[in-house]
Amino acid sequence: MNNTQQSPMPTPPQVITTKDMLYLKDALSWELLALKKFHHLAQQVNDPEMKQALDNAGRMHQNHYQRLLSHLQVNNNAAMANVPSPSQSQNQQH
């Protein structure tokens, strides 16, 4: 049995791949949907404690949404310009 654990990435990568972008877009959609559902449910209940719990859950999903969105607000073209291409690294080896 392998007990090695991968440590979390301390900071997100500066370059976002197309596949990563699709994952982030899905995650944004899920967070936004959860936010809307909790907000709607909070408006429907009369119990103040339940309303507070639903509002808190909605704010948590809003924070997740904002955090994900901030990772998408990068200049991907500029970041890609700093990534060496395979042909550049081959030229430097010769």
C-alpha cells in the first residue's frame, strides 16, 4: 500500500490550459447554482436559525465563486510567452 500523499499546490499555476479552463468553468457553474439555491431557500424559511445557516452556506459558495473567478483573471497570453517551448529548449541544448 502506498502511503505517500501529494501536498497541495501553494499557488495556482500562472498558465491555464484549455482543460483546466473547462474544469474551472464547470466549477464556477456549480458554485453559482449552489449560491442561487441557498439564497432562494433562505428566502423561503421562517426559522431565523435555519435562515442564517442557509445564508452562511450561500456566502460560502459565493466566496468559492469569487476565488475561482480570480484564478481566471490572468493574462494567459503573457504567461504563455514566458513558458519555454519544446523547440526553444532543444535549441539551447545544442
